[in-house]
Amino acid sequence: MIVGVDIGGTTTQVVLCTAELDVLDRAEVPTPASEGGAAMLAAALSALRLLLDRTPARVLGVGVGAAGLVDVRAGRILVASDSFRDWAGFEVTAAVQQALGVPAFLDNDVNAFLRGEVARGAVLGEENVLGMTLGTGVGGALWLNGALYDGPRGAAGEIGHVPGFGELPCTCGGRGHLETLASGRSVAARYEERTGRVLTAREVAGAARRGDEDARAVYAALGRGVARALLITAGLLDVTTCVIGGGVSRSWGLVESAVRETLALEPPVSGHPVRVLPALLGGDAVAIGAAARARAELLIHTGGS
């Protein structure tokens, strides 16, 4: 069996998969992000032990998807947000291998999300895809010519932090990034700017569905921003398929029309229409994608046998 782990800021999801990436069992535990990397890994391993108690199996390898900038080759976290304590610099794969005695592999969580959706989800078998997650922040990943492309420094596909979307300050320190329009935090902030009311993104979505014009305007701006990001990707890379996940994507009905209208106004120079697909795997996407990475690496190391 292959294990996939999704270490998020709030929860950690662990799935036990067959070699075909069918999920046999899953467990979710709170992420002790304030207690440091060792505690976070211990929480993931405790969830795995629970699964193995329920479904005894021989673990062949473990894939881990984690938030932040990661060094996939060295298997460690490079940069993490301030919501994580002692996570930057943590040697994830070495710690997993020491604990379990099996090969382990690390991915950025958005890269793992895209791997999962290509392996078992909305873009199954696609050769060229942009993956985008709209959550607390905006993440991006690229699948080119049938393989993940992370770039020489691991930052390829980060469409959430490309400038050109206005002048608002971004959480990363830059200005005018897509994240200032399309993240959960930005939905709440843009609505507060318009109305003076403090709501969560989910509450803003509810207001929009009830006909609140300010809330609808915030989501329309989000949709236009996403569409512009897709057009940039199509123009630079000739990638015209996108899969969108993350918490904000659950409000897709509020942004879809703005996305479609913007794409229709200025289609890609190739003339090929942009396809935008909502993710299918839900909360399993990152963990399944992490397992897919582990499976691929194990096949390489065993010569495909």
C-alpha cells in the first residue's frame, strides 16, 4: 500500500491507497502547527497507525504534501508561513523514513493537489494543465507534457503572486497580485472595504447568494482576476486547461459567469478556448497527489516492476 499525507495549517489528512490510488481508508487529525515540526509529523504518524490498525497492510512508501515552499529533492521545508512553528527547515522525508523505514517523498501542497487531479480527478490523463487553489491564499502549479514542472527553484506555476492585478498590497509583501482579489482573506477584505462590515469569505458568499450587490461585486472581481490569470498562462505557455480547487472554489457558481465573460472578451492568441474545471477530489486531492508522487518514484526506483 501507498500512504498519502496532507499536512495543512488546520488539519492533517492521511489516506491509505492501493497501487492504483484507490483510497481504502482515510483519517483526519488536527495539525498542531504551533507545536513545531516534530509534533506535526507525530500527529500524521498517529493517524497512519490508526489506519493500519483498521486495515493491516504493508506500506511501500509515503508521499507528503505540505504548505509552503519546499525542496522536493532534499525533502525539507524551505519557507513556511508564521502560522507554523519550527516548520521551515524541517527534514520531512528523513523523519518519515526514520520512523517507518520506507521511502518518503515531499511535495508542495498545490503541486500535490494537481498531481491528484491528474491521476484520479477532473483532469485525468491530461498532458498540460494549470492547477489553481483558491483558499486562504492563491496557489498554482503546472503540469507540462505529462509531468509536473516545478522550475529550477521550485516556484513554477505560482500564478497567485504574479503582478498586474491592481495596486493592493499582497500578504507576500508585493502589490497587485492575484491573491489580493481571489483568496479567502481578500474576499473578506474587499467586502469590508466596500461596506465596512467584517464577514468571513463564507459569509460573503452567503450574502452574495441572497442578492447582496456588494458581495456579488467582490466575487465578480475575483472571477475577472482568475480569468486574466488563465489568459496569461495560455499566452505564455499555450496551456488552456485549468483545474481549480480550494475553499473559495466552493463558491464557483458566484464567479463562473465573470470568468466565462472575461475569457470570451479576449480569447487566447492560439484561438483555442480555455477550459476551466472544478476539482473532483475535494479534501483528498493533496493526499492522493502525494501518494501518486510516491508511487511514481517507487516505480522509477524498482524499474517499473
